[in-house]
Amino acid sequence: MKIGINSGAASGPETTIGGLIERAQKMEAHGFDCFWMASMFGLDAMTALALVGQNTSKIQLGTAVVPSYPRHPLVMAQQAATTNAAASGRFNLGIGLSHKPIIEGMYGMSYEKPARHMREYLSVLGPALHNEKVDYQGEQYGAHGQISVSESESVPLLVAALGDVMLGLAGTMADGTITWMTGLKTLEEHIIPKVRKAAADAGRSEPRIVAGVPTAIVDNKEAAISRIDRGMKMYGQLDSYRAMLDREGAAGPSGVANIGDESDLRKYIQRLRDIGVTDLNCAVLGVGDHDTTVEFLASEL
Amino acid sequence: MKIGINSGAASGPETTIGGLIERAQKMEAHGFDCFWMASMFGLDAMTALALVGQNTSKIQLGTAVVPSYPRHPLVMAQQAATTNAAASGRFNLGIGLSHKPIIEGMYGMSYEKPARHMREYLSVLGPALHNEKVDYQGEQYGAHGQISVSESESVPLLVAALGDVMLGLAGTMADGTITWMTGLKTLEEHIIPKVRKAAADAGRSEPRIVAGVPTAIVDNKEAAISRIDRGMKMYGQLDSYRAMLDREGAAGPSGVANIGDESDLRKYIQRLRDIGVTDLNCAVLGVGDHDTTVEFLASEL
């Protein structure tokens, strides 16, 4: 199992380009496999990773995740391919539906028929990421043309999926899935088997399972739990995440976090390996000492 | 009048990131004011300019132009602000409607009501580029939220405008216009007075007039004219450009190109200064020797 570090803080040094590059370089020096960046409302994630790509040499880079709706899939492909070129082929594109309150509330777009939206979106994006000519006409999207970034052969595509339909699309039309707010039980019984089955049925190779996990070494677990559930409250209120927490039997986001002492974290990571997660994306939480957690995670590589 | 160089070749060394950065650095060394990049179907223009921004220090950068339709205006603002941050505040965002055959034919989107589209688009993009909270609901676009890129205070916004309505919007809702396929007569009698009047009526400061001009020092003018009209034939076939050529009384794109010997080019550039163009964006054509033309243009700075 590969281990990576998540970025995309809404405040602090990583909200500047220099600060972000510096953190990515440190994570590369630690030997982490991947540096993932969430899409927030500060730095544009793909542009930021293109800049990181020019200033790193080994570490994989990825978005976790870019919302699909606000960009036409050909433009998404073009930006992703350019980011991949800047990163000498180390870029992984994670995309997702985002959430109804964001797409409708912030972007003023319709979130009706999200499954159809994603199927059509992937019908264009998938081939475009391989520099193939696209000739597609759906209900929501049409695309007829070709993106051609000479330094990007292809970009691995991961689709954020929590429900059955999206899991099917992630296995059938992409290279795997990328999750957030999913615990061990949910990953083992729901996410992994469904994406794998979809990929197998479609004759595709073993899909990637990228699991985003809030992570921290903490002294006082009880205090950490209450801080996490306060600080990450918004995730528990978004429908799709709430459904994953319910499935896990978790009251709040702390129920899907990897927190405790080194031994606790090591066991959790071993379980993730055992159930078939291919990429662990650790969001290192401020409830513990950042460097202590990062150094421990590096020892698990 | 500032003088800049246009990039965005569909083939050759500038289609790679390294090649593009190298050319921008050379143009910076020559002392040019701006390096403009067209939006084609290779490298994503804003991402490419973000990378150029990290590898240059003085030269202004700009898009000429990015099509509005395929990106939600908040996403356009976020990517532009991130590019501006990467360029330490040297980025200029040029956007345009593109053309019906591209928006409908390639992106499968509706090109109906383009003027309304642009008015609504600018209602969101304008404030978002200044990191302002946007709360807008139109027919085609809604946006409620805030983009916040800490290293970008604001991004100058230029709107490609050829017809009266768009010229009005460029003067009223943006910092000026950016043109292509407009000759001296069209600029003097149509573009410049209309953008200026719109800006003045709106109480805005003097608008920027960025004129893209195909440019080359050539020995044999007749041969160059016929090569240009063959090579740039597609521009003469797009409705909005065709209208500008007709207005100029030009049979083809060569009729709005600055070609000839040094004396011819110098006169043309002087006329552009005289009529009030603020930024000349030279697309150096392959019909002449590239370095000869560039060195001459640098002598006009």
C-alpha cells in the first residue's frame, strides 16, 4: 500500500505557493509516495500541483478531488494533461461530484441527475486524458475534438464514489476510486468489493482504492475525538458523507479517523493494507503534533 | 504603447513547457513588456503561464484569450488568481466568447444569447478577481461565494470585443479589450472610441486597448501576403473576424497584418500609438525570419 499526505489547508503556510511547494518537498524527502491536494476556495488545486511538479522529482501528485461540474470535461482534460506535463507524468486526477449545497448553492448549477452527469462527463474525460479524439453526444455534455498535450501520454483518473452507481462508474470508466469519510468497515464491505467487481466485469485491471483518512498521533484520545467532531462537523452534515458515517456506525468524523498512539495507528494502517486499500492518503490533523505524526507515517512506508 | 509578444503555436518547441518558458525568458531578456498566450488545444494557457511566471521576474503575462463558456466564472477566477500568484502579480486575464463553431461544435454547448452570457459571466468574474464575495443570480449563471487566493490582490481583466455590445461590456465591466483581426481603421473608428466611451460613461478609468497584430519583416511582400492568407484562412471564415476584415476593407488576414521592411513596420507601429492602442501584441509570423522581426520589435520598445 502506498502512503501519501493530503494538503489543501484553508489557512496557514500552505495557502501560499511557496509554502505549499516547501511542504511537498519535505514530504518527498520523507519518501512519501504521493502528495494529494484537496480543492478548496483558495489556490486552484491543479495549477498549484503543476507548480509543485516543477519543484519535485519523484513524489506522485494528485487532486483529492476537483469538482466536475464547473469545468467542461475537455477543459478538465486539458488542464490535467498540462499539470501532468509539468509534473513529468506524475499527476493523478481525482474528480468528484462535490455536493449539492456547493454545486447549487455556490455555483448556481443544477445537481439533478448526478449519476448521468458523471457517466457523460467520464465518457468525454476518459478518452481525452489519453489524448484520444472525442466524439460524444449525451444529454448533458457533447464533445467533438481532441486535446493534445505532447508531454502527457495519459493521466490516471480516480472518481470519488460513495454510492453504488458512482462506485460502478469508478470501476468501469476510470482507474479506481478516491474516498473521504469512509471507515474500515465501509471500505471493506462496500467500497472495495463494488469497485473491484465493476472493474472486473468491465475487463479492466485491478482498480486503485485511494482512501483519505484523517490521521494524528495524540496523547489524549477523548479530547481529540471531541475536537475532531467539532472541527470537521461540516462533513457529517453533507448527505453523502453522512451516509458513509451511518454505514460505519460512526457518530461523527472522528469515527473514521486514525487517531491514538503509534500502536493504534499501526494497527489501523495494517487493516487498511489487509482489506485492499492501494493508496492511503493521510490528512494529518492539528489535534496532534504534525511532525510526530508525519515521522511515524514515514516509518510505515 | 507597450509592446508584447504572442505565443501559442500549435506546433514547434513552444508546445512543450520547457520550450515555452525558454521563449518567454528570451522575450523578457529583450525587454518586451508582455508575453501573451493564445488558448489552443495543447497546453492549458493559464497553467502554462503560471509555470512561465515562476521562471520570469519582470515581464507581464497574459492570455489572448481563454474562452469563457467551458469554465464557470468562479473557477475561471480561481485559476486566474492562482496564475497571478505564481507570477507575483504580473498576470492579465484576457477572455472571450470564442466562436459558435467551437463552442457548439467542439464543446457541445449552446452559443445562444452570447451578449447575455458575457454580461452575466462578467458580473461574477469581475468581483471574484478582486477576491470579493459574489452574490449574483442571473439567467445563465449564479454564484454565491468567495474565492480567496492570498497572494493575488486583483487580476486585470480584458474582454475580447469586436461588436458594439461586447465593446460596451469591455469598457463597462472590465479593464479594457483585447482584439485580433482588427486593422488600423477598425481600431481607430470602431474599437477604441466605443470602449473608451463605455468606460467613460461608467466612470471607469481609461481602458486598455490590447491589439493583436500578425507581424513580420519580409523581403517579398507579395509572396508573404499570399502565404498569410493561405495559412490564416480559418480566421477569415469565422463570422466575427470576417466582419472586422470587411469593416477594414481587407480581403484576408494579410490586410490587418504588419508586414514589410523595417520602415513599413515602424510606420504601422507609430500609427497604432497615435490612435491610442495601449498594448501591441505581436504575433510574429513564420513568413519572415523570426529573430530579425523580434530584434526589430525590441528596438521599438
